Amino acid sequence: MNESANDLFELRVLNGLHQGAALPLIGEQWAIGADDTLDLALHDAGVQHRHCQLQRDGERWSLEAADGRPVDVEGHSLAELQPNAPFALGSVWLCLAPAAAPWPNLPATTSGDGADDRPGEQTPLVGPATPRGALLGRAACITLGVLLGVVGSAWSLSSATLAPSEPAPAASAPASTAAPAKVPDTRQAIDAQSAARLLKTMLSERMLTAVSLEHTPQGLALSGTLKNDSMRVYERMLQRFNAQHRIDFKLDDRVLSGNGGLPFAITQIIGGSNGHLVMADGRRMYIGDRIDGVRLVQIDNGRIQFDGEQQLEVSW
């Protein structure tokens, strides 16, 4: 199915360990569950091994229960799915939405069988920081390639000091000042092991295979070389992680900009005898095709080979 920018849909994760992830819906069916081999892997409480399957038939969207059952905001079993209508798998809220639409807020907690997030932890979802561009912004932020600079995000706590309007007389006691106002930190605390698992999942979901993660004596380190669209996807991913999680270890960002890599972004990989790649703009690249100076040589199990000005090999 060749999607245009205007009719491309994505499946958005509204809360939980993978909050902010988005799966571009290119094709006709997608398996969802806790298994890492599925189209969308969720490792939150209540999500079953193969929870359900999302299917598209023209303009109709449906959910087929498997090991678990999807429910609506009232806790009722859900089969027909409407765009922009949140639904729950275990403790996770998701939403089907056009790729160009703004991200919604979490639905109000209900007493049904849906997500069991505590109300105090429900905050508006942090959407993309910039308008979604050529590929990944629009198509679920999944990109393949090697690309451009690095951005981390930081939270700052503001404080205000209340000073007396007039100086106190010399003979009187010193005027007291109010204690600095503290902004509560509502981010979720996460340890290094959990953060490593989450970051690996986020990198995999966005197909940022050029970025590697390793443990260091001080914590974790991200390294690699990126440019263009992939760097922007990485920057938004890191911003979202820092905005949602509080860590007590060092997260060393060593990702650099570079000139090597793919000049396009990939949203889907199809193997087999008719193996090919689907580009962000809808183009398809078959074995032997050349796009933007890069030729597709081979698609193996877990590996894609290109040649051009330089030979490239990418794992997937």
C-alpha cells in the first residue's frame, strides 16, 4: 500500500515504558504484544505475549484479540477501531491517528478493565517538538540511516525569592525571606538497567541502528554517527526520554554528526524473493535499484547492503 503524507496513519503509545513511540501503519496488519518479534512490542504490565492484531481493510480499522483483549475507555472489549479514539492493552493506552495530527492527552481513568495508570501520573503526552517532516516525523519516527549532531534535553527548576518591600530598621530583627519555590519533579525514576532496555527499544522502534548503547562505570553511553532526518529523530527521542524519566546515573551522549550514511529514510523492510524497501516518501527500492546515488545490493536476514560512493551495511 503506497501511502501519501495526507493519508498515512500511525499507532501511538500514550503512556507506559514506551510512551511517545509511534508505529507507521504501512501495510494491512500489525501484531502487538510483549514479544520483541512483533510489529509493536510493549513490555508494560498486563500486555500479553501476543495481545492482539490490528488490521486495515480500506477505510475500516479493526482489532482482533489473541492472548489478550483490547478495551475502550469504559473497559468494554473493542473490535472496531476509530481514529483518535484511545484504547488500552493491559496498562498501556494507545491511539490510532493520522501522522500529521497532534498528539492527544491521556483519557480519564475509568473503573473498567483498561489501563491502570494512577491519575496523578497522567499528564498530557509530549508530542513532537517540531512539525513532522519528510519521513519519520510524519511516519512514526522510524528511520534508517546514519546522520547529524546531538541534542539532549534538560529540565530546569525555577525558584523565586520573595524580598521585603522596605529594608528593616537597624534595631529590628532581620527580615526573613520566603524559601525558594520548588517545582515538583513528576518524572518517573528509572535505574540504569531499566533505562538501557528502554533506550534499546526506542532506538529499535525508530530504526536508529547506527547508534549503539553500552554500560560505563558511571552509567550508560550512546555513541554513533548520524545525519539529516535520523539525527532529528534521535534528538526528539532523547528529549522525550529526558522529559519523562529521572535518572541518578550519567547518560553520556556521544552521538556525532557525520557525512556517511543513507541519503533517504526507510519506513518498511520487506524480505523474501521480492524483497524491497519502502521509502518515507512512498517510493519502493528493489534489489539493484539506485536512489539518490545509493544502490540496494542485498537484503539478508537481519542485514541490508548498499553500495555507492562507499559500501554500507546496516543491521535490522
